Amino acid sequence: MLIGVDIGTGGTKAVVFDRNGLMLGQGFKEYGIISPHPAWAEQWPDVWLDGVVSTVRQALDSSGLPPSAILAVAVSGLYSGSGVPVDKDLQAIRPCMIWMDRRARRETRWVKDNVPLDVIFGVTGNYVDSYYGFTKMMWMRDNEPDLWKKTRQFVTAKDYVIQRFTGELATDYSSAGNIGGLFDLKARKWSARMCEILGIPMNLLPERVTRSHDVVGKLNREYAQLTGLLEGTPIVAGGIDAPVAQFSCGVVSEGEHVAMAGTSICWGTVSGGGNLSPGLVSFPYVVNDDSTIYTFGGGATSGAIIRWFRDQFGGPEKEFQARFGVDAYALLELEMKARKVGPGAGGLLTLPYFMGERSPIWDPDARGAILGLTLNHGREHVYRSFMEGVAMSLRHNMEEALKVGIRLDPVCHMVGGAANSDVWSQIFADVTGYHIRRLAQNVEAPFGDAFLAGLAVGVFQKGEEIKNWLAFRGDNLADAANHRLYDKYYGAYKRLYVQTRDIMAELAGF
């Protein structure tokens, strides 16, 4: 039996699978982020550690299996930006600036002004934005010099947990590459040249870089007792949650692509690395790590704005859920259907840039916008418009990939919370024009993690075998008439950002 664990931005999930991919037990723990200023987003690493301990114990207990049945555990995690800075005793000295944090504007501008695009892109396969971890490291260096001097190393979310579990400090290739700026994508190692140019000492980066299916170490006694697992259980490196979630759909070949729609949306595909775009993010994939590149585009918010809507305007639905167990999101969708809110949400258009935006516009000053409101609109119209806005951000990233010659199959796999919604899945299909295919078991990254754990201990021999685990629901086929309508909305969506960009920047400065 194998355990996959994913440390997400809004919660951690652990799942137990057997050798055939059958889910036997699971656990989940929700938490939040710290946002002391607009567009800042931090987390203390203890929320990750507590989340993993709690959910692994939940998953093991709910499976009814003895601890001796667990062969290995693999851990994936959110893109934790800079990683958490730890001191010589490996204790966190400040909260981690996660991917959602956009404070490093000045550092991003410095890189754009002083490091030619062909230099940084030529080495790393990526450009520069406050999304990337290396700009956040530069911000800490420039703004918190006392803490910078105390920092021994920057450690990602899942690597922090693995270190506590095993005593071993390492990272995997996908996590290293996602830091951007500092990782040589072709050589698969830290770039001394880029570290010197950007002023980040190489000794602050993990010396040990592994494959995602490598065993980092064995579970120690302390965390064996806390999780209920056996001391000595192999702990496997895992990777960034987005490519692991992509792997959970069986993606191993060029043309296959997946949208992971959770707190944010990450859409990606794999290739040999011949067609890369500075408007997208590229780093080693979590299988065939030495030869395959994962390229993705990501919206900073997807499920985050749906959750925000629920928390701010869905009070009755949340109360009903608490009393009767009926999902608040499902109730909001029922209201939308009852009011017969169709494509276009009655003439509304939403820019889902509630925490700035990542690819392809790379604008930390971008802000959310709802255009077209009248007295005839209600909550249900705004709710659908939010869903449509997120789908348009997905389409925007797909188009960026097509521009550089990346080939995409007609079917886009989808995982994450959005995949639980028939309504939203259909909206994604109609907006993008791609058929949406969902897994029968929508467990996202933990599914891929568990398979990586099996690869690590010899249960499986190659990544392609994960296809034997897969079962899918019926596809959401793109409706041609709806797609034609959304073409018009999509054109307006792109123009709306361009025409309000300067105002957004002005508002961000207030």
C-alpha cells in the first residue's frame, strides 16, 4: 500500500492507495494564508507540518490498514515561492513568501533592467516576475538584511516536512526549476553564473537535488509516533503539486495537457523542451526528470475567488451546509440554474486577477474587475461570471503555448476542486473549445504522489504504468454555439485588461 500527500495552499490531503490505484483511505485539513498587505501572501511552515501529520494519520486510520502495510510515502506541495528561510538549526525565521505573494516588484524591475532576456531565459527557460522564488529571495535580501544574514537555506514546503520526517535536507528537480532564475534547465543544476548575477549565494540553495521518485530518507521515530506509520518507512521526494497532478492523469507524452484548478489554476503540458516561451513557466517534469520538460501557465486565482465569493456572499449556503451537510458550492450552482443564468452571465465580464496575475500577462498590479453590472443582476450572475473569467484565463495560457508551436491534443484533462463541478467543467469546455476529461477519482496530486512512491520502492518500473490506474468520467464536450458566443466575450476580456492596466497600476499604488 502507498500513501500520497499533497500540501496545498488552502489545505493538505493524504490518500492511501493499493497497488491497483484503488483508494482505501483519505484525510484532509484546511488552513489559510497570512496577507499582512495587499498582494502579500505568507504561511508559517508549521501549518504544512501539522497538515501532513494530521492527514496521514486520518488516511491511515480510515483505511483500516496496519502501519506495516504502508510501503512508502511521497509528498508534493504548493509552489512555495522563495521557500521558508531556516537558520543554522533549521528553524524557520520568518513566514514563507508563497507563490501568491507579489511584493517583489522592485526586484523584478531590477532584473528586467539589468539582465537581458536572452541571458536569463537561455539558462533557465524562464523569464522574471515577482511570482518566482528568486525575486522573493532578493526582496528579503534587500528589505530584511538581519534575517538574510541568519538564513542558512531556503526550503520548500514539502521539503521542510520531509526534513522533519527524515532529518534529510534535499529538493527535487521540479521544485528547483520552479524557483526560476537560478536553475540551469539544460544542465539540471544550480547556475553559478545566475547566482552571481542575481546576488544570491549558491549555498542558500539545497545541495542535494533528486528525482521525484527517489527516496530522500526514512521516517524517524518522532514522526512515526505522530503519524501512526512505522519508523523507517521510506519517504519519497515528490514534486511541485501542479506537475504531480498532471502526472495523476497519466500524462507522459507530448500533446497531452492538464488543467489543475484548485486555489489557483495551473495548466500544463510536457515536451522535450524545444518550444519554450518566456511567457510561460518551464522546469523538469516529475517523471523522466532528465529528459522531459513541464511547461505551464497559471492564473493566480481560480478556486480562491469562488471560495471568496462563498465566504463573502454565501452566508445562507454555508449555514445550510453546516446544518445539513449539503455543499455550499452546489447550492450556489442550483440557484444559478434555477434563475436560468446562461453563458455570458447576462452580459457580465470578470477579470479574475484578485491577487495580481501570473502568465501570460505577468502583472502583479492586475486587479479583479466585474464589468457590465445592472440592477437586473443578482448573486447568481456574478457567480457564473467568476467561473467564466477563470476559464478565460485558462484559454489565455493555452493560446500562449500555441503561439510558440506547442502541440495540444483536442482533450484537456482537468483535476482539482473545479473538476467536481459539472457546471464549471462545461464552462471550461465551452470557453476554451477543448473537450474536458475528468478522472473518476478526483484526488489530484496525491494520486500521482502514491504512484511515485511505488516507483521509488520497485512496485512499478516506469511512469507509463500509471495509465493502468486510470478511469475517467464521460467527457464534457465543447458546445459549438456557446463557444462562438464566448469567442466574443474572450475578445472583450483581453481588451478589458489592456484598457484598464494603467488604472490598475495606479490603484495598486494607493
